[in-house]
Amino acid sequence: MSAAPAPGGHRAITVAALMATYMQAVNISLPNAALPYIQGTLSMADDEIGWVFTAYMAASAGTMPLTRRLAGRYGRKAVYQFSIAAFALGLVLDMGATTPVQFVLARIVQGAASGPLAPLSVAILLDVLPPARHARINLVAAVTVLFGISTGASIGGWLSEYHGWHSIFYFSLPMTGFIFLAMALSLPEKKPAQNAPFDFFGWATFSLGLTGLQMLLDRGERLEWFASAEIWAEALASVLGFYLFVVHVLTAESHFLHKALFKDRNFVLSTVMYFALGFVLLPTLALTSPMLEALLNYPVDTTGYMTIPRGVALVGTLVLMGFVPARIDSRLFVIGGMALVVYANWRMLGYSPAMDWRAVAAAGLLQGVGLGIALPALGKAAFATLDPQFRPEGTALFNLSRLYGSTIGIAVVQVFFYNNTQAVHLALAKNLTPYRTAAHITGAITQPGLAALNEAVTGQAAFVAVIDQFKILMIAMLIVSPLVLVLRKPRPAN
């Protein structure tokens, strides 16, 4: 049962829902350019930096599937307002954190609260807007999400440079206040007469598998991998979770991911490729900012500004893709978009300590265009052959694949970055002996000179390791790209 919105409330609800969508997305990347300040203030180790992103996204992905069940049980408005209040609490905890553990826990609170915001915002917009505008609402929501992710680094870099890193979380507090009040005053409560059943066992085992894998990747380097009992426990939890989930899917009559989803070739292949695009989307930002700040000595605000070409290209291309005639085969755009992403990552392999900002801007712009083409084209291909009755579940899984792609991607590149840095450092340092000409000419190396030499070698090793991670992202795209050839031709849009 539901009532009509308060008089004149449609506009306030629309603005608040879109603002909430933007807010939950922008907070993914807001800390990106501010990482040097956060790391210095909280004494955060290098291998803990990735947790700033993965904690938020993994928590969001964990609560998102519960949205429909919670809204049916407690009411859409109640769940929405609780999520906004919890998100505000996460922001306050972020600002008050004094240790890495406190900060990561605060990001988990933020992420868990953000999970229901995007799907509920879309549902609310579909309710308050006339049917004639429904065709565009998913595009608007997708543009808002990607616009938030794309602008977060530049906003966070500017705020942290001139107002301190705590200000990146103050940025969202006024938005939470406006959204809470707008929904409290204008949004009617809506609760179905009968709540649909929810497969808690399937959700719990799926979440256990992914959480165990995420923890293993995040903590493995610090704990020396399988030399640690904790890593063994996380690995076993992941294997057990995925095993139970697969058995559940094959044997249970109903579960929160319907078996029909996995029988549709276009949906399965498109979801795999969407995961790969998520694997590239945020890890590129997570690699580029530290490279610019720590290795090339760019100011924090400048680092944020250098993400703007990528964001503008991504969002602009995504908007233009909304005007592409439905009769054009979406597979052509998938091929073109993924080819551009691969080419952009190939250009990143040419980064060097002697380059200027133009190389980074050009590669980012090309990658943004490629992502802006491929993301909506894959969405069209995924649902073109899927039975309409499975689209709600399919949409949830499809969006989750991008989120999990980004969280797993960040964890993977962090792991390989530190391993490669150590390996390259050893390879370079073994050649620095007293018998080398350059060292011999300068005479005996003093302790400060030796420290400076080691710092130079470490910097070179880290730069090589960053390039290697861009190569991993490119290889991931090359691996999934041939799947486009197996997609069926989409049916004409109804």
C-alpha cells in the first residue's frame, strides 16, 4: 500500500533520489587523490591502501541484494531513510578515525549503507515519474553513477589539498541532510501486501565465498599468504561458500539468483565482460593516482584534475550512446568499446618517469570513451535475449558483477604491485656493486648516499611494477574480448 507524494513533492523526490545515487557513487573514489594525506595521518601501510576502496565496495555489494527483502519487510521509505542516516554515521566515523582499522571499519559502515541507495533510488524514480520518461531513467541512473565515480578523484584532490583530507567527507554531509528531509517530507511509504520470499541461504553462501576471497587477497601479502592460519581460514571459507552456493543453485527450486539467468548465453557472457570492465574501471584510478603523487611528485590537487578527461569522456560517451538507434547491433559497439579500452591500456604501458601530464590525459580519455561505449552496449546485449520476468534479478546480478570486478581488481593489482616491486628492486639492486664503473668513480658510498641510491632504485622498481599492473588490466580485457564473437544477435527492442 502507498499514498501519493506530498503536493509539489515529485521534484524534491527526484532531486533527492538522483543526489543519493551520485553521493553513494562519488564516495567510492573521493579518497583516491587524498590517499597520501590519509596514509600519513593514520600511519597506514602501503598494502592497506587498497582497503579504502575494497571495504566500501565489498560492503555495498553485500547489502545490495537484500534491498528488495528489507523494503518489503519494513517499507521502502523506512529502509531508505535508515540507509541515509547510517551513511551519515559512516561519514562522521571516517572523520573521527585515528587508526587504519577505525578508518576501514568506517568505510564498511558507509558501504553497507550505500548498498540499498542506488536500487531504491531507481525504484522511487520509476514511481514518481510518468511512464513516458521511464525509458530514459536507467540511462540517467547509470550516467549519475559513473559521473560520481569519475568526479570523485578530482573533487577529493582539490578538497584535501586546500581544506584537509577530512573535508572530503564533510562534502557529503549536507547532501545526506537534504536527502533525509526531502524523503521524510515528500516520499510516501510503500510496502507490498505480501513480501516476496528471499533465499537467505543462497545469499549467505555467495557472500561468504566472495568475502573470503576478498579477505584472502587483501590480507595475503601482509600475512605471507599460506604461512598464516588466517589466510588458510579465509581460503577455506571462500571455497566452502562457493561450493555450497553452486550445490544450492543446482538442487534448490528457488533462490535469489534464478537458474534461468545462467541458461541465457548473452546474459552470462555479457556479465563476465561487465565484470572485466569493472576490473579496469576503478583499478586504473587506484594505480594512476599513487603513480602521479608518489613517483612523479605531482601535487594532490593536480592528480585529481588529471582524472577529469577520463571522466568527461566516459560520461559524455555514455550519454551519446543513449541516442543510438535500437536497430543497430549492440555487438558492434561492444567490440569497438573493448578495443578502445585495450588500446588505452596499451598506451599506459609506455608511461615513463620522463613523461608529462599529456600522456596520462590522452590514455585516460581514450579509456573513458571505450568504457562509455562498452558499458551500455553490454547492458543492451545482456538483456536483449533474457526473459522479461527475470530482468529484476538479472539487473541486480549484472550491476553486482561490475562492483565485484572493481573490488577484486583493486585487490589483485595491489598484490601484484608489491610482489613486482620487490622482484624488480632485487633485480636492479644486485647490479649495484663496488665494481661497477659508476659506483667506483665516485669512491666509497656513504650511508646517506647509499640510502639515496636505494630510494632511487625503489622508485624505479615501483614505476616498473605500476606498468606491469596496467599490463594485467590489458590482458584481462584481451582474455574476455573474444566472448563478443559468441554473443547472439539481439532481438529488436520492444
